[in-house]
Amino acid sequence: MIYLVEDDASIRELVLYTLKSTGFEARGFFCAEEFWSAAHEKPPKLVLLDIMLPGEDGLQILKKLRGAPATRTLPVIMLTAKGTELDRVVGLDLGADDYLPKPFGMMELVARIKSLLRRADFSDAVAELVIDGLSIDIPRHRVTVEGAEVALTLKEFDLLVYLLKNSGIVLTRDRILEAVWGYDFDGETRTVDVHIRSLRLKLGRYGELVQTVRGLGYKAEAVV
């Protein structure tokens, strides 16, 4: 079930019609209050969120979703008329999986949804990654170093898992953006560098797993 939170009735109806006609179950909501009421009764598999909403806005909804254990990994795509770099950075740093500015094509939206759901299913296929004293419990989004839990943000966790699942492969920043953030973030690859630095710091000596390949990007190697 896909939930759409969008206060513009015409957009809401068009998106819902498109989703249902392409085989998805979908429900639409005018505001956060309606969304939370439905989500408590039946949790969605993916959420489409507009930023500009009456009352509680989309970023506030996203923050709550990422702060609750039950919805911390729930796929979320932001749908918004706002297209500035700041809006994108805020949404992605809060844990949005993808960002689609209005106006957007319906088939592009469907393609983004299918891609995101495939990535979510793939992440669930591997339960645990272990390298010496580093352990990553994927279903529980839990990372431990020498038995001590390490607090990673959602994107730091996704980045670590992606790098380790592709161990030994050189990954460009653009490729990492596409895989972890869901699309090419207009060439703003510095967001990858910022998350890599933070990840290395939090992992201590295991931060050496993530190597910089000058002029290309990054790769994970079991060198510790």
C-alpha cells in the first residue's frame, strides 16, 4: 500500500489514478492528521510526501517517521514544488530516499517508486554483514563495533551497507548518489563526501574500510 500526502486535490487524484492503473494499491490524504490516523491502522509500504502541507508539513512528518523504530526504514519520496538545493539537502538529510520536484511526469514517478521498492527488497535479502569486530544487522538497522553499538543516521547506514555489499568495486560519487539517495542529486556530490567523513569517524579504526580512490570515488576493502 502506497500512501500519498498531498493537499492539492487535482495532483492527488492524478497520482492515485496513475498508481492504481499501474497495479499499486494507494490511498491519498489531504493533511498529516489524516495520514497518521490511517498509518496507525495500516502501515504503508511506501510514502509520497509533499513538503507544503496545512498544519504539520512534509518535513515534520518525515522527521517523525525516521524517529520511530517501526518506520525508520520506510521508503519515502518527497514530492514538492520547492526545488532549491537547500530544500533537497534538508529532505535528504532527514532521511528521504528520493526527491521529485513538481511538475513531474507520472511515468517517471512510477519508475522511481519501482526502483525504490526493488532496493528496499534487496536490502532485506541479506540479514547481516560481519567483518572482524564490525557487525551490521540490516533488518534492525543496528551497527556494532567490538560489541558497542554505533549510532548512524539512516543515510550513513545505507551508505555503509551499499559500500560493503559492493566490496572491492570502485564506486563513483554519482553512482553512490543514485544507489543511496535514489537519483543524481544535480552533481552535488559533496553530500557523499560529508557522509563518508562522518561514517569513518563513527566507525573508528573500521573507518579504514572505506577507501578514497583519487579522481574516481570510493571503495570498501577489508584492510583492518
